[in-house]
Amino acid sequence: MAVSMGASDLSLSEFNLQLGDASPLGATWTGAGVNFAVHSSSAIRIDLCLFDAAGERELTRVMLPARTGDVWHGFLPLPRGMPGTIYGFRATGPQEPGRGLRYTPDKLLLDPYARKLAGRFKWHAALFAFNDSANDLDAEFADSAPFNYKAVVLDPEYDWAEDRPPATPWRDTVVYELHVKGFTQQHPEVPEDIRGTYLALAHPAVTTYLSRLGITAVELLPIQAFVPERFLVDKGLTNYWGYNSIAWFSPAVEYAVRDPQNEFRDMVKGLHAAGLEVILDVVFNHTAEGNERGPTLSLKGLDNATYYRLEPQDSAKYQNHTGTGNTLAIGRAATRRLIIDCLKYWAEEMHVDGFRFDLAPVLGRDAERFSTESEFFKAVRAEPALRYVKLIAEPWDIGADGYQLGRFPPEWSEWNDKYRDDIRSYWRGDAIKRGAFAERFAGSSDLFRHHARRPTASINFVTCHDGFTLHDLVAYNDKHNAANLEDNRDGSRHNLSWNSGAEGTTTDPAIIDVRERRMRNFLATLLLSQGVPMLLAGDEFGRTQSGNNNAYCQDNALNWIDWDLARQRAPLIAFVRQLLFIRRQATGLRRDAFLKGARQPDRHHKDVSWWHPDGREIRDGDWQEVDAQGMGVLIGHAFVDMRGHTNGHVLFICNGGPSVVAFTLPHPKGGTQWQLVFNTARWQLTDSGSTSENTGIHVLPPHSCALLVDGEVPAAVRRGFSVLAAK
């Protein structure tokens, strides 16, 4: 039941502010006015503040007149309440940090449900509700409105026309991780006035490139509105990656020409028309408000003790499972509602196809321990709008039991860092057991074969935004992060990289040759493995960050895609296209069930068998040989012919060591011959499927791999090899 809170008659009369409704939360345009609703459990007053068209000057403020439970609400009819209205909140209540209560009415608070931002954000002492030597004024009583963003009321109408989600099955999905700005900032075929924006990603030059490469889904680094940390701004740097959210419902203004909301939708519509899904990297584990010494921007001032996890012994301090100062309290219903509403919004109103959750173990902690039966996972499962979206977890954070790889609910997929590390180790030439490579290549059943999960639960990657690029993985032994102005202390030391003989740039042709083949090795392994491959943007042509493995604060050419390099390295792009063509054609490389090494119905073939360079299947004792670098995988019934029959085999043989391996090939089935698709040590696209291996032995130079197919491969696939080679 709504209860009037008794705002002054003058205020109510002037604005005709009516009681309104407690749901939905946020600012909702009804056609007759705007309903405002905001959660705050311990405030004694919530003021609605209205601003001028520039979002710079506060025109007036009036108390929301009603409260239902912990939701404060009011309805502002036309003509004052309409799309374009710029607003914020102020919350009055106890300022008792020891109890987790941080109400400060002088701080303008951004609506957590804000769809669009107005005004500007600027770091200033007034944003902080405490005094210290860094502040030049009495911060507690300073008005923060000139320095914080405001929210804009939006009309949700948009013409989606015939937009349809591609709905690509997981088994057919190829993920491409990119940064909205960095991908097109230097693209020569994109008009200069839209480079680095949402609109640029929907430009035909971009969508054609991605589709032709073989990508099915773009995974965007955070586009939820964010602000750079103060310490970065003080150094003249910024938060380029965007993992410092301030408004989860609002597309970041940095990537828009004029209208972030509709330009984002235009982007989604354009990508969908090209058959590309859109996956958002979302940050629901922390916010830009930091710890007890951080700014008061939104949640902290509205309901700090509800939205954040506080230390049990001292509620003035924040639990920090994220390394960023604060952690969201997912165990509380109001916080879960906010996040579920947000996911629902992006899925229903913005037509997003999936989400990758940053530091996802936070989501599984109702209390101190992670559980696949947490209330958040249950809420996701129960929400109809999320039933068919792709859900991807980054399955680690720095909290207690923070490493949860393989333990997320069955409907989720997970970034597989064990895949990354084992594949890096193998191709670095480490003394790694054959079994580790085989387990990762076959879909990581040791991690995911439970609760009816599938190989597609594993998001396989060798590189991602966080760490070395593929080129730098083969060109640097050490990180080179001086540009981050932290004396090279930041960034991981656990890179499992090898510079191939020289650190960084070299003109030595022998070293360059080793680097080229090693990049092809990584790409071939990634794109032929069971599971879902994820490719980092630019790796298909050897993009470099000059050895910086933590380039989160570099909004410059270090991070922007160099499209001149793409033209120079066109052969490597062609190699990736070839690999993804093979993956599309070979159903045996993208199975929904784990490989078992079992005989197929015809009794002549196994779904998979592992081969020793001596020409025999690997035996139990062979798996434990830590210095044995040569091995092969034979996948049976790999292709489907025009009649729907499965036949043909693919044989992937690898040599991760420094010596030549003469690999005795298994006998091809049915009296046919093995055909070489590629050898990474002497790769030419025109070799595709054209070379017969008549001797029964294939020589693998050091640090190389090869793919062969037998004579049972359908003719249509062979023709595809030829056509691809001709392009």
C-alpha cells in the first residue's frame, strides 16, 4: 500500500507530483507522464531532482511522495514529465558508516536504472562523502551535482523492423572478443565520423570481414556506462577496457555519435543482419564507487548496506572479492532484482544474444561460499527472457573459494583458463604430459562431464583482452608494461610465453619463421578443438601490444586495431578462414557429446583415437611421458555427405618440441590416401587438400603441426577447399 510522505503542498502543487507506482523501478514513460521508482530501505526521504536540457543546472527538487515497502515512488505528469527529462536523486537518512548507512543529501545520485546519461562526469572532491588531505573543501557538505552524471527519461519505442536473432547453436559458435572503439578507430573503410562507435561495428566493411572470416558472435568488452578511476585520470590515463561500471542499463556515451541507446540498437540490428550474435561482457561484481574512501555516485548513497557486501566486524568497510574495492551483495533480493532486471532489459529491449559475466563467482555467493544453487542462478533460470540467451562465466575472482572452473550450472559455459595454460605449455615445448594436451583438445571432459554438461561448456581460448596478444605470446618472455606508469609491477607474470629466440622486434628470418609457425600452431589447435573457440580480435593477423600484457589503461594505437597490418598479414587471415571453413564442414570437430574413444556402429572406426609417432595408438604408459612432444588425434566420421551419412576422417598431428618428428601415419580407411590440408611449417593456402601422403610418413619440423584428411571426405568439402584456396 502506498503511503503519502507529506511533501510540501507548494512542491506537490507546483509539480503536480502524484503517488505513482512502485513498479517498475527507474523512470518509466507512460504516454501521460513519467513514473519514478527507486529502492532505498533506510532513507527517510528521497528527492527527485530535475535539471536543465544540458544536464548542468539543477532547476528544482521535490520529495517522492509515496513509499511501498522499500521502494519510493511518484508520478510526474505531462508537460513536466516526458522523454528527455533529465533527473537524479538525493537521499536523506542516517550517516552512520559503522552500521553501513551512508546517506548524504548533498550527493546527487544516479538512478541505478538510468537508460541514458546526461551532463558530464568529472573527478572532484565533492563526489566524496569524507574529508582527507586530498580534498580541498569540506566534501561531506559539498554538492556533487556539477560533477556527476544525470539520468535521461527515454521513450522505449524503436523500429526493430525484421530483426531476428541468429540463434546460433553453441556447437556452431565461434566467438570473437573485441573492443567497440579499438576495432574500428583506424579502419580505413569506415567513415571517419563514425569510427570507434557502435555504428562503425555495423558498417558493411566490418560485418563482411567478420562473416567472411567465419565468426558467428562478437563479444564486446564492457559497454555499460563506466568512468575511469581517479588514479588513472591523475596520471593522464583512462580505463580503456571499461570494467568500472556506473550505470548498468545505459550504453556508454564514449561509443556514440549522438544517441547511445538507438545507435547501440542500430549496431545490433546490423550485426544480426550479417548473421552475427552480440554478447556483452557485463560487470555485476563491483561498481565505480570503490571502498569506504571511494565516491558516492549511486548505490552507495541510495542503500549502501543493501547493495554492497560489508565486513561483518566493521560495516564501515567493504569486502573486496574483486580487487576493485567493493563487491556487490548478490545474496540480497534488491541487488538480484536490479541485475535480473538489467539482463532482461538488454535481452528484450536491446536484442542482445548473450552475456559474459566478469568475475562470476561473486554471483554464486549468497553468503560466504559459492554454490551452483545460489539464489542468483535460480533467478536467472526462472526468468523467461533469459531462457535462450548465451550465458558465459569468467569462473574466478579473488574471494574465498574464488576459483570455480567447471562448477557453474549446466546451462552456463565458462572461460577455460586450463585450456589456455595447457595449450600454451605444449606449444612452448614444456615438459607436459600428452594427456593434458589431449584432454583440452577433446573438450575438457575432466572439468565439464557432469550434470549432463557438454563440450560446449568450455570456452576455449589461448589469448583474450587480459594478457599477451597471440603475436606477443611468441615474441616476448616478459611483460613490458612501462606505459602503464606502474614501474612494470602490474600485469601477470604467469604468461607461459616464449619469445622464439629474441625479445620483441627482430629482423632475424629464422626467428620470424618460428614465430609465424607457432602462431599458426596456436590458431590451428584452438579452432580444431572440441568446445567453443574464442578468438581475440586482431590475432588472426598477429596484432601486437609491444609486450604490454595489461593494456587496460591505454586508449591509443597500442590497443587500436592496425588495419594496415591486416593487409600485410593477409596470408595469416586466410589460414584462419581455412581453419574455420574446415570446422564448419567437419561436424566431428564440434560435437555435442564428449569423445569417448568408442567404436562407431560400423565397428571399423572410433569416434577418436590418439596416435603415437611410431604409427600405433597411444598406450597407457605413453600418456605419462613428459618429454614426448609428438602426438596425433584421429577423429572418425568427421564429415556429413549430401545424403546425411557420416564418413571421412581428420588426422591432426603435432610436434611441440625442438626436434624433427617423422610421424608414421595410421592406415587410411578403405584403401584411400591421406591428403594434406596444411603443415604449419611450410603452409601455403594452395596446398589445401591437394597433396597426397604416399609414403605413409609425414615429417613434422620442430614446433609444427599438420592436418590431413582421408579419401572418404565428401567431394563437396574437397571442392570447398579448392574454392577457398582460390580466393
